[in-house]
Amino acid sequence: MKKLSLFLILVFLTTIFLMPAHSAIKKLAQTGLQFLEIDVSTRAAAMGGAFMMVGEDADAMFYNPAGIAYMESNVDFIACRTQWIADISYNSGGIVKNFGNVGNFGISFVTSDYGDIIGTRVASTEQGFEETGNLDVGAYAIGISYARSLTNKFTVGGQVKYAAQHLGSNLFPDGSTVENKVSGVAFDFGTMFYPGFKSFRFGMSVRNFSPEFKYQQTGFQLPLTFTIGFAMDVMDLLGEHSNPLLIAIDAVHPRDYTERVHVGAEYTLMNMIALRAGYKFNYDEEGLTAGLGLNSDIGGLTIKIGYTYSDFGIFDNVSRMSFGLAF
């Protein structure tokens, strides 16, 4: 009972401490390569981004790489497509291999499709400009992850990734051009700890730690994010059960905004159907999320399909779909 009380106190204090005041000064426009902050997992997005202590498969690499140490299958693969606002889309995926006592290794990627953007320049025409054709814009990140259990209660993991972005080129009156490209290395790392009370666990992660990136003469940082998370299957409090109800809370400290809180839930029926919902606090437009996951075992192969809906306020709603395999 004391451990349960401690759990509830930790969750309450963390939530209250990190819930921002309305009068707080917002940190804005301080980072670049914003695609590194997007939820690229249907399961994570459906749970309101509260995934830091939930992910134990390939999609954990995008949130807390320590989670892949708990992967039960030999190989896990995931692919996801996110239909973002303003005709922007993201494709992501990853694969993790279990190497037993050595630890688990994984590879992940994210690519951005910004759609067709027509370039223009000043010209002596009726409109005052002329088109220069479609701009070559895009971004991607490729990462290599590793995680290992140091004890039966504590795991650590890390990821090194190469991130790049290309935002077309500048065309000068003399006909010369300058490419707007940046690229470099970033690091993620995290921990997960099971103190021994039922399925309760907590931990932390740091994402997008990197040196400064620079476009021409303008430097900027990546969206560095520090997260503390808690999760538990609350049905454990009732004894043995077959349909878990997972509750997760993440307290997020981003470089480019005031503190945020993510809350999510997942109810699983017969290990086949997962009903998910969540909410993101202190976002200008994002808030309510919901989704569905379907798992099917066929001859030792697990097929995973997911869908997520995210409310985006005044913008179009965001949809995500995923397909995964585990064996």
C-alpha cells in the first residue's frame, strides 16, 4: 500500500509541477528540423504522446531507446505514414533485432515530404515576379539504436542519428545559387526502471542532443527534449487479469516551448484489439487523440496494424496508419 501511495504522489507532483502557468513566457522559434518532434508511431500518437515508458518494440526508438531492451520477439519491424497538416506527410520505420545477453540493436528512419513548393523571383512582369520551378525541399533522419538490461529492473539505451534538411536554393541576380542544406549528428538516450511494485515503472529520456546546425550565417539548435515518464497497468491492482489497462504520463521539457504534459491510456482485449486515447496539455492546437490497434498471430508471425486520429484545432485533423511484423 505504501508503494502505491508513493506512485500516486510521484505522478501528482510531477503533473502539477510541470503544468505551465498561463502567464509563463513561451519559448518560440528557437529550434530547427521540427520534424524530429513529430509523433511518428500510431500507438504513441493515439496515447497522446505519452509513450516514453510504454514502447518496448521498434517504435520505442523514436521516444526512449531503452525500451527496446524489453522486446520479447526475435525481430520487430514497424512502418508508419503520417498525413500531417498543410499537405505535409512523414514516412517512418524501424527494425530491431534481439541478440540475447548482448543487448538489442535497431535501425530507424524518418523522411519528410513537404509537397510541391513553387519557387519565384522578382522580375519585370505584370505580376512583378516569375516562377523558377518546383523547389527541392525535404528532410530525413537515420538512426542506430542499442539497449541492454543492466539488471532485471533497470535498462539503458541510446541512439545516434544523422539528420539532414534541404530547403531549396537561393537564386541571385547574377545567376549564381546557394543551396540551403544542413546536416549533422544527434543523440538520444534514456532509462527505464521497475522498482518492484506490480508493473509500475518510471524513467527519463533526452532526445535530439546535438551541436549547433547552421544555414549560411544563421545558426540554430535541434529540438532538444527532456522527458520524465511513468506507466502502469492499473488492472494489476485487481489481481490476475487478461485485459490490461495501461496508463501513462509523460512530463515534457522542450527547448522551444514551456513545459507540457502528455496523458494516455490503452485497453487491450484478448491480446488482439487495443483501444487507445490520450490528451496533450499546453499545446496551441493539438489536444485529443484516439486510435485503434489490431494484432494477429499467424504461425509464429505477429501482424500489427494501427490507426490514429489527432485533433489539430483550426487545422485539418491528422491521421496516421502503421503496419508491423514481429517473429
